[in-house]
Amino acid sequence: MPHADLVFTGGPVLTMDSARTRASSLAVTGERITAVGHDEVRELIGPRTEVVDLTGRLLLPGFQDAHIHAVGGGSELAQCDLTGVVDVDSCLERIRAYAEAHPDREWITGGGWSLETFAGGLPTRHLLDTVVPDRPVLLSNRDHHGAWANSRALELAGVTAATPDPADGRVEREADGSPSGMLQEGATGLVSRLVPPSTPEERLAALLRAQRLLHSLGVTGWQDALLGAFNGMPDPSGAYLAAARDGSLTARVTGALWWDRERGAEQIPELVARREELTYGRFRAGSVKIMQDGIAENFTAAMTSPYLDGCGCATANSGLSFVDPVALRDHVTALDALDFQVHFHALGDRAVREALDAVEAAVAVNGRRGNRHHLAHLQVVHPDDVPRFAALGALANIQPLWAAHEPQMDELTIPFLGPERAAWQYPFGDLVRAGATLAAGSDWPVSSPDPLAGLHVAVNRREPGTDDHRVFLPEQRLDLPTALAAYTAGAAHVNGHDDAGSLRPGHLADLVVLDRDILAAPPEEIAEARVERTYVGGALVHQV
């Protein structure tokens, strides 16, 4: 056998391959793994072989992210970034400082603020006016299901007390009906339509900025969950295609084409054409994203029973189904017949049920075509629907970082769900016990893209670095090998990369080296690990 280009020795090597879970050496030739084993792999070392002595560090498959908005995240890194700010004064000071540092910006844009920073999750235009009174400001919250506008932005957009709520959103209002400054869901488009669009060059720079960050976190591939223009967010498709063509896209990316919820089946031929147009090199767009509902914190996640009010009484609101559930079955059946994967945003238990009903309808008509339809977020899943994932072959796309006690959960979610539904949240353990396949993602920039932080919460059901020792629904904790599988083999499966996600001969050499063996350390220390090296196709793309 010819000598390898790259050999790792001195393991541990975690393969995520059931045939051989552990090894101590691995060889790479070109883009592929050529040997996995122990001392015998050293026979492949030649005079030009690069040898990496792991010296106890952990080698494992590169992480993949099954649901992310990389270009949006990269854009926000260059805008007014409010990520991690948890009090009002600090939030306003960061906005003031950004505006003063960018006097040439016509609009102040960005986001990342947390709902729990403000009473009831509702910041006001008057607060923004105190720091930026003369220029329009529009700042998305961290989940991107709402945005905070100042008076100037609302004035330019013509949003007044007389402006009706759009069908897919809500304008929060003051006592006299005037807009308060908080726009929910589709109402953000009333203002975001005026924000000057980014240029293609800026979007490409945002992608490459995001890629550097993701590689530094060990992420070698992902599924971008929104290829299209939505609520003022520009379409990232061109940036991906440009990077794929010029070779600067080093990650493996699957794109989910946006399903315009204002339209119906007439858009399917356009999706077929875009799939063909947007497939080049390491980028392909074979998925379709259908956002079926909103989020629980603003009461737009679709529930099977009404939300509660602050007194614990049932309201008249059970959330929104953005796509008619009967029509959804026909749309998914048609997309499945064309071999599209369907990527659902399904957060409330009614939305989860509607999405599973649509997959069931497609299977009944088309049979099992192996298109790997998956439901993302899964905040509230009715127990009756948990076994349906395995029965239908629908994949559970989880965002583990959200499954912990923190103010947004404790103050803005649990009281309005009630105790029974609150116990149905993020049922990772139940899904695994029922035979479902898990794939993990971050939804960055909604939350951190760091897989190690996500692994920490999946296993501990507690946020890393917190003094809060409460475990959120401990029966739903995952063991570390299962959680790792969701971030490697599971996500690779959802993303259509069957020759990645596990380390076996013939597979792609998408690899990550951690500074320690996290399986040999206490689970409370998972988030303390750091990525030292990341490889895609045998090429080093990050090194500390």
C-alpha cells in the first residue's frame, strides 16, 4: 500500500463507527481516510507523510450543523452585535457606542438581544430613541422572530396606530394603539423592507467570516436553513455559489430553499430550477425549508391547546400555522416526489403534528424515497407524536442549547405553557428511546454555534458556566456518545454527506482534534474542551 499523506497516532480516535468505535491511529491519503486502527497504521508513514502525534488528544469526525444561518451570523458579526448582553443599560450603551463608531451608516442594524432583558420581552422605541434619535434603528432579537425599531424607523416605514397587523405577525402597541417599537414575526417586514440591502461582496465576506468561526469550532459542514429573502434578510444563495466557484468555500454546505408561505404549489417549478442553479462543488441546494409556526415566547408557536395568560388562565390564542395544514400535505407530497428533502421549522406541538402528518401523507402516496425529511426545533412535542418520528423515518433536528433553565425559559415560556406542556419540551431522551434518529444544529445566530456548548447542554441539561444547578427535565438527558452522534453522523446524514460523520476507510477526512478526551472527563467539563485542529477533506482549515 502506498504511503499516506497524513497519519494521526497516539490516539484516542473516536470513530462513530459501530464496527470499531475506538482506535489509536488513522491515515489519510488525498481527501479520504485510508486506514483506521492501531500500530499497524504506522506502516503507512513514509518520508513525505505528515505525522500528528495526538498525545492523548481526541480525534473524531468533524462536527456538522443541521440547522444554521451562517451568512446571517457572519453579517451580524460586523453589525451592532448585542449577543450576550443581559441588562437594559448595557444593551443601550452598546447600541450608542456602535452608532457613534459608525456615523456613516444610514441605518443602525444588527441584533442578538435577548427577550428576557426587557419586561415581558418587549423593548420600546422610546428606549432606542434615547441613544439613537436621528437615524433609523432595527435590531433583531436573538431568535429572529421579532425586531426592535426606534421612532425614526417606524416613521419612515409609515407604521402608525392605523397600520393593521399582517396575517403572519403582530405590531406591539401602546395604550393608544401607537406602535411600541416591537414587531413580531411578519410585522418586521413593515420596516425591514426599507433597510438598504447588503451588497454581494458584503454577503460573501460575511460567509467567509462565518466559515472561519465555524471551522475554529470544529464544524466542517452545515445546512443553511434559509436560502431566500425573508423579512429583510438578504438571500445568501449568491454568496455560497460564488464561494463554491472560486474555491473559497471549504465547508460542505447543503442549502434549504425558502418556501414562500404567501404562495402555494405554483412555486415548485422555481424551486426545481433553483436546485439545479445552486449546485456546484461543495454547495448544493436539495432541501426546502417550510416554516410552519413561530416561537413560544411571542405566542406564535402553533399549539394543540391555547396559551395561558399571566394568571394561568387559558387565552383564545393557540399560535399560528403559517401554511394551511391540509395544503401542507399536498405540498410535501409533491416535493417528496421530486426528491426534495423538506426541512420543517416546527416548534409547537401542533406544528410538529402538522409536519408529521405531511410526511405521512407523502409516504402514503410516494412510498419511502429516502429523502430524509426533518423537523427542526421541537420545543414542544405531544407524547402521542414521539413514536411517529421513527415510524415515518422523519429525523429529529434538535438545538440542544435551548434545553436548559434560563430566564427566557423560566419567565417567558413555562408560565404560559402550563406544567403539562412544559414537561413536553425538548424530549431528546424520549425520541431516542422511541427509535428516532437525532441530528443536531445551533440555529446560529439565534444561539452559539459552538458544538461543545451544545453537547454540554444535551448531556447535562444545564447551561455551561452557570451557578444554576437545576437540571431541566433530567429524564431527557442524552449520554455523550448519543449526543456526539447527533453532531457528527446524524447531522451528516441529514445534510446528505453519507461519506462523512464517521471515521472509516473510504470516508472523507473531515476531522477535528480536541485538546482532551471528553469521554474520559466528567460530563460537567464538556464545554471546557477546545478545538485544536479542523480538517476538511484532509486539508487543515483551522489550527490553534
